[in-house]
Amino acid sequence: MTLPDNLDKLRSQMSAAVKQHWRAFLFEGILLVILGIAAMLVPAFASLAVTIFLGWMFLISGIGGLIVTWWARDMPGFWWSLISAALAVLAGLILLARPMQGVLTLTIVIGAYFIAEGVATIMYALEHRRELSGRWSWLLIAGLMDILIAFFIIAGLPGSAEWAIGLLVGLNLMFGGATLIGMALAARNT
């Protein structure tokens, strides 16, 4: 079999799986939309919840890293692995001990990310305006929107820390849920 034949086979198998389980995708989509709306209605709570979740993730992964690093202490890079795992534990403990300060820090990081992403997208659009013909302007607009979002987040600090993460997570959940709902309904109708 050639690669295109494999891709066609994979596509048909995926389509069959989505059609068979369309109700599960619909349920998950509705649940994500509800959670997204809830996060947007109480963004401060959602921001705090995300920060606490990340704190636990850092803590658990750091402890796991310490255990694995100690177990494989004869491997090259032992000290770097040990430092990395210890930093993850420290980051988790700080986020869990002081979650409101963690929300502020994560908001600053998100603002910086949107600036970097916006600049990169704008540069990509400008560099590919010949190859992308009429579509490059959409990339340019997306990059400008990223920078505008970053401006609102950073200019509003520290107050924006209360709503930025929760709002962005809520929007992500809502659009992801809407996508799953659309996919489930399209699979049901085929």
C-alpha cells in the first residue's frame, strides 16, 4: 500500500468511528460549552482553578521526576534532571501556596506569549504574502489581534489577572465544544 492509500483508509476508519460514537462526541461538546460559559461567567474562579491545577501538575510531575532521576542516578545528566525535577516541585508548591500570585504570573506569561505569537504571525504573513495570495491578510489580522489581546491583558495588570486566564480558558472550552458538537451532528447526518 502507498501512503495515500493508507491515508484514505485511516480517514474512512476515523469517519466510521466518529459516526459510531457521535452521541459521545455530542455529550462532550455540550459539556465543554457549558464549562466554557461557566468559566466566562466567573473568570476569576476559573483563573484560580487553572492555577491550582497547574500547581498540582507541576508538583506531581516533579515528584515523579525526582523518583525516576534518583532511580536512574547512574545515567548521564543526573544533576540536570535532578535540578529540573526539583524546580518543578518548587513551582508546584509556590502555585499551590500562593495561587493568587500564580494567577498574576501566569497572566504576565500569557500576555508575553500573545505578543510573541502576534509578531511571529505577522512576520509569517508578510514573508508569505506572494505564496498565500489573498489569504495572507487573514494571518496579518490574526497577528494584530494577538497583539491587541496582549495589550489589553498587560495594560490591565494587575486587575486583568482576575479575568484573563479564565476568559481565555472559557473561550477555548466553548469553541472546542462547539467544534465537537458540529462534528457529532455532521457524523449523525451522514
